[in-house]
Amino acid sequence: MEQTTDNKFELLKGDKVLWSVIILISLLSVFPVYSASSNLEYIVNNGTTTGHVFKHIIFVFIGLGIMRFVGTVKYEYIGKLSSILLLFTIGLLLITMFTGQKIEGASASRWLKIPGTPISFQPSSFAYLMLIIYLCRYLTKRIKRERVPIENIVYIFGPILIVFGLVAKDNGSTALMIMMVSIIILIIGQLAWQYVAGFISLSVVFIVMFLVVALNTNLMGGNRVHTWMSRIETFTSSKKTADVEDESIKAKNYQVMQAKAAIVHGGFNGIGPGKSALKQTLPQSVSDFIFAIIVEEYGWMGAFVLVSLYMIMIIRIVMIASKMPAFFGSLLVLAIGLMIFIQLSVNIAVAVNLIPVTGQPLPLISYGGTSMLVTYIQLGIILNVSSRIQVFDEEGLGKRQSLEEINDIA
């Protein structure tokens, strides 16, 4: 009887609190997307509001299905496939560099179209995830082992810089996030400090060379470095004085000004679901700036509830990492949790004008397929690891691992 109970199908496999938070945020996302997508219909002249919200709901259900499927595959297998998948996504990034497409309403060629279909996706999101999984596994396999410098250059620094360089041309904010998360993983993964310091120095040199080449030559045609510099200049100019008189700065700062107006308009209680007055004038209101629309319609109270749900998610992720006895599983959960936390922090910080404008969506909320599906894959891996905690305890592995066990488990 006990054996039957152990083998029965479990729909919500893994941490139940995390499952509940994910489902709740996913369901709540329908309301701001439905409201803000009217911008796409009436301003961008792209589809209908009903069509966009229906597409969003489809992606939510597909994402939840993918998340559940990922939860059934042992995370160790995902780790073992990460090197192959990383090479594959790097290949996709190279193809995107030469044949990438622009999506209406965006200026960067970040999307790759699947031949014979109307489907486009962003390879950078998948490359980012595969790189992080690869680093977690490689560091686990080589933890506390002596490495010659060339080994670190080829197997650690090389992949990071390659992915960074391929992504940076069209997506500077994601490239910086890749670099930031990678360095933190190197530290948590117990790479020797002299190598971490050396990589940081090497990265600074690499980034400076990238900027110099992009700004002063035509070797990287179509790069967005000038756009980044313009956004930083606009951000710093707007911070110097609350009353910006320069019309050119006002024009460049239009998105931020509309977002701030939406937040102020919402106040404490908000003006009500679907009643946003600024969703039609705020560019990217359904994706990058959807947090401003949420505040306008649901007020600071609604924003507080949403941020609280995100904080519960992050806390549960940290708890899962702390309970997982396997070093690889723990490091992987922390790394993915860090990716999600940085992304949502950047999105909210842009909306409230704490940092320059970037193109980062709000996890599980913003309209858009690639980022949403990657987030569900990330959460699926975390739920996968959480479901294994009890298994490790039952197999007598729920204790601190030796170096041999750590190296072998990945």
C-alpha cells in the first residue's frame, strides 16, 4: 500500500508553495496584459486586444506545461546536456547576428524566425540560461581541484565572454546581466579568488575594447552602443533637475516620463482594472513598462501585493537551495533564482526611474513568448531540484557531501 502511494502521479511535483505562487502570478498577469495590450491594437496597429490576451493565456498554459515537464527530467541530465545545448545556442546567436529580425515596436534585431512558420524567438534568453547551467555543472565537477590557467580560460572565461559578446551587440542589458550573474556564480562555486579577480579584470578590458570598437568603427554594424550611451545621458540629465526644459531631452525621456506619470496617477489605491489613462501613450506598456500600468490601475497596494508574491518566490528558492544536500542542485537553484531576481529588479527599477531604460520584461507578467517560456523552464528546474530533496534524504544522502560526492553528482 505504501509503495502504491509513493508511485502515484503527482500533478504539482515539487515545492507546493512555489507552485502556488507561480500559478497565482500567472493568472494575475492576464489582467494587466489585457488592459495594456490595447496599446498594440490602437497605437501600434498590431492585432486585437482579445487576440493578444488569448495568445498570452495560451503561452501561460504552455509555460506551465513545460514547467511541469521539466520537473520530470532529472536536473543532473539537464546539467550533462548543458555543454551541447550551450554550443547549439551559441550557433543560434551567430545566425541571429547575420539574419536576425526586428519585431514591430522594437529597434534591435534580437529575434530569429523559425523557417516555414510565423514564430520568432530570442536565442539570447536560451543562451543565457544554458551558460548558467553549464557553469554550475562545470564548477561542481571541478570544485577544489587544481586547474591550470588555460583550463579556466577555455572552459570558464571563454564561454562567458563569447556569449556576452554575441548578445551585447543587440541587447546590452541582458549582456551585463549575463556577466554579473556569471561572476557571482564563480564566487559561489568556489573558484579560486585569483581567477575570479583575473576574470573581472579581463572582462573590464573586453568590455572597454568592445565599446571602443563599436563607437569608433564600422566593424559591428547595427550595434546599439550609441543607443545605450544616449539612454545613460538622458537618464543622468533627467536626474540633474526635476524640471527638464530641453525639448530634445524630453523627447528622449518620453517613456520614463509617461511611466512616472502612470505611477503618480495610480496613487495608493489605483484607478481600477482596465482604466489606465496612460497605457495608450506609454510605449512598451504591455512588456517592459507593464509595472507602471499595474501601479496606475491597482495602486501601490496592488504593486505591494505583486512584489510580496515575488519575494515569497525568491525566499522559497533560497530555502530550496539551502535544503538541497547536493552541491550542484543547490548552486543551480541559487543561480537561477539570482537570474529571476535581477530581471524583476531591473524591470521595476526602470519603471520607477532608478536606472536607465532597458528592455527587460517582468517575469511571468509581461507579454511575450520567449522570456515567459524561459522563465517557466527556469522555475521547472527549481521545482525539479525541490522534488529531489526528499529523495536524497530517503537515500541517506541528506548530509554534507564529500568532495568526491560533489564532483560525481553532476
